[in-house]
Amino acid sequence: MSNWATRVVAGEKKRYEYGRWQFTNHSDDIRNLCTATLDLAGIPWRQSSWKTISVSRREAVAALDALIGPKN
């Protein structure tokens, strides 16, 4: 998944896109397995909603791409 953000650079609003992984599941047990595995792999994550785990830092996305393979 691609995400985007805007920043003001030199007084001008710029938009940039970056890669992101998301895992969504309604089961606490399954989400806990996902986050425990990410922790073991040393990949930082955030819980962006009660059912969604996100990996969006550039270095974390690169590490997950290297571990699993890039998303198409």
C-alpha cells in the first residue's frame, strides 16, 4: 500500500508518497501473533486502529520487504 503526506518545504507545500504495510484482523490473538513476530524481527509497528497494524517507517518497510518480498 502506498501512503502520502504533505509538508511545507521552503514555504511551499509538497506532497510525497511512501510505502506502507498494513495487517488487519478482528482477532486479538491473530493481531498479537503478528505484532510478536514483528517484534522478534525487530520491525517497528503501530496499531493504527483497534483491528489494524501498520508498518510505515521507511527502514521498517525496507526490512519487511527484504524479509517477505516487496508488495506488487
